[in-house]
Amino acid sequence: MSHVIVNPEGLADPVKYGYSHIARGLGGLVFVAGQYAADAEGNLVSGDFAGQVRQSFENLRIALAAEGLDFSSVLRLGTYIVDHDTEKLAVLGRQIAEIWGERPPTQTLIGVATLALPGMLFEVDAIAA
């Protein structure tokens, strides 16, 4: 079975940066590329960390919905935080709790010096089924 690549409406066109938003493949696994706090044109919507976290998860929701999935379908998250600290961890923890409550998916958080575009403070990718 070959894989399918999807770049749904409502998310910025990522092809100019050399990637696609979604790949669906073997066993129905859905891989969602890193989502950041962009509007549909690719512009950052907030310079605030908490605002970026909210918008990044909204973009993840849009990507999942394009495949007929929702947050309950997420098996694994990868989160990337510029200049990670415990205050940012708390912001992320609140967002995760708001979405998944007491049953969050697996997650690996990586603190980074910078992300792909200037001003990006947070990014999240996912594997869903």
C-alpha cells in the first residue's frame, strides 16, 4: 500500500518550505508534520508563547480533521519549545490537560535554540490512527 500526502485547506501551503502537512500510510497511521502558530497564509498569529501553543494545537486539530480524525486519535506528540523552561512547560501542560484531560497521548518534549522561522516559539507534530 502506498502512502497519501495531504495539504488541507485552512493550513498554510508548506510545499515552499519543502514538506507536506500529512502523510497517511501503512496500517492507517497518520503522520502530521510540525504545526506552528500560523494563519492560513503562513503568518505567525502571536508573539506570545501561550498564544502560539493555542494556535499550534488548533492547526493540529485542522490537520487531523482533514483525515476524519480528532485529538482522541493522537497516539504520540512531539513538542518543540524555544528556550524551554518550567513556565513554558506549565503553559503546555495546561493546553494538553484542556484537550486530553487525564489521558494525554505519549509525548516527547525537546527544548531547542530556534525553530524554522523567525519568531516561532513552539511547534507540535503528531502520529495518529
